[in-house]
Amino acid sequence: SPVRRGSRPVRAPVLTGRGRHRGHKAARAMKTSRCSPVLRVPHICLAMMGVLGLTAVDSTAPRQLHPEPRNAVRVILSAFDRVPVVALGGALHGEQNLDDFALQVVRDPHFADTVNNVVIECGNSLYQGVLDRYVAGADVPMSRVQLVWRNTTQAFGCIGTEQKTFIDAVRNLNRHRGPARRIRVLAGDPPIDWPKVRTAADINAFLLRRDSNFAAVVGDQVLARHQKALLLIGDLHILRRRSIFGAPTSRTITMRLESKYPRSTYVITHGGFGDQHGEIERRLVKWPVPSIATLRGTWLGLLDPSFVYTGVFLVSNPSKEVNPFPGLKLQDLADAYLYLGPASAIREVQRPQETDPTYAREIDRRRRLMGMGGGPKHIGPKKT
């Protein structure tokens, strides 16, 4: 299930904010000791580092502790000089700021000089031919085009207006470019044919193929052709380690690609810091928006992932909180962090009311087959 921050949807288990007690303890410790949670190593500061989920780093190399924010678009474009695949976690998942940034990257005049493809999660690969013709500028009826995002495996996940806005933006860019510089939008979701689906087993056969299908699309349509791609897919699909909710043998898209094409990916994460966002965001207040910083070896990279990926309460036991990435640090999951401003500045994409009664009935049918009811479940960025 794709993680989302802001209003980005995710299937159960539901992620919610962690309790405030931990953040208040850290704040009191900082006030008492008057030292940074990572830049000093007396005993009181080491204890505070434990509260914040940080680990001690060699104090003789303090420069390594400070993440260096850089121009976000330039970081992504320069990353393509080193790797063929850049994954931007959570884009097109309900956060307007992140969607706007993704469009800023694609609209940069240097993007099409290097990158050939954008891979989206909310796109049914069964309709890749329709999507290709539309993005290339052909006159395709919208009743056909909308099947791309309406007929994915996700009964709740895709906001149609959000997907259409992005696809239309790429289509408009391609109008002014020759065939060699046009950007192709690739649909990553498995090719489920909903009119033929009658049982939950029919659906599960495709749900279990999601990450393998995403990886196959990137492998066959991008890497095997010696091309490059920007991935706009939910976080859990592109992180370098699987969460505890995956099967022991499951692998994320990134893990699958790296096993066949070593050193082929660059993973960017983004999100708030929940009940601790005030303490941490004060350290980022001078960062430009948007900016990206490398995680490895910095205090940001040494954060527990639960600061960005909220604590998990199992549906089967709502009273039990679970860390989705126990024993790991944020730098184990991603290469860089995208900063789009404080949590108070993050805007959500508005989900419009469905006005097509035929499609509304079909969505209800799919939800019943999947055992869902009531409406989509959401998780944070961690916001107060």
C-alpha cells in the first residue's frame, strides 16, 4: 500500500501520529542542557539523542552532521547524470505542494534533454497505448483517457483531477517538442481488467503483483532501452528497505531494480515530523523552498524513520503501536530529503465529489469485493 503524507491515501494498517510525550521530553531536555541534540556528546546530550531517535557520531567531524540544502530541481537533474532512475516518494498522492514541485521538475527546460519517461502509480498499464497517444498529442476521447486512473487496483487511492492535471501538463509540454524530446508517461499499476473481475481472488491476483509490475515497467520500458525515468510513486514502494508489513520475501521497486541493475536508483523522501515537527523544523527554518539534502551521515539521516513515517496502529489491534521500520534510520531508506516548507504550509489536493453515477456504482462494487467500507483511510505527514 502506498504511503502518503498530507492527505495521501494508504490502505490499512492506518498510520497515525505518535504521542506528544516523546516530543515534550526532548524539548525539556534541550531547554535544560542548552545543547544541540546532535552536536554535543556529554551524557545528558547523548540521552537526549536517544529520545530523538538519533545516534552518536564522531564529534571530530561535525561538518558531516549538518545536512546541506541545495536547489531541489538541480539536485534531481544532476542525479540523472549518475543514475537512470530517480524516485520521488509520495508525488501525485494528495499533497499539492509535492505535485507542484513534480511539475516544476518536468517543466524545467533541461529535463527533456536527459529524461525520457515519468512513471506514475495511479495508472493502469492495460491502457498504456491510450496514454501514449494522448500524451503525444493525439485526439483521444476523455472517456477513454480517464480509464487510465479510474481503473487501477486502488479503490480509494487515485484522485482523478490530480492525475489528469499532471498528465495534461505533460501533454501540453509535448506539443512544443519534437518526437525525440517528448516525455512519455508510463502507467505502473498492474493491467487489471475490471469488467472481468468477479471475486476478491480476482483482485488479489493483481494486488500481489503491484511492486513487481512497477519494476517490470521500469525495467522493460526504461532501463532495457537505456533510457531514464522519474518515478512518482508512493513511498513504501520505492524505499530501499521494506516495511514490516511486507512478506519476508517481498521487495520494493527499488530493491528489485537494484538487484538487476546495481546503482541505478536515487530515492528521495519527503514529509513532516509529527509531534516533533516544531523542534526539528526550527533547524530547517533557513532552508530555501524547495530544497533537497543528502541524508547519509547527517543528523537528519540518523533520525528514526517514525519521525517521517508515522507510528502504526494495527487494524487487528488498534491499541498496539508498531514501528514500520524497527532498527533502521532514515538514511537506510532513502538517499535524500525534499523540503517543501513547514507543516503549516503544506496544502492538500481536494478530492471532488463523484458526479458520474455509473462510475460511483462501479466503485461501490469494487469496494465490496475488496471488503472495504465507509471510505478511504489516511495517514499524515505528522502534523499537529
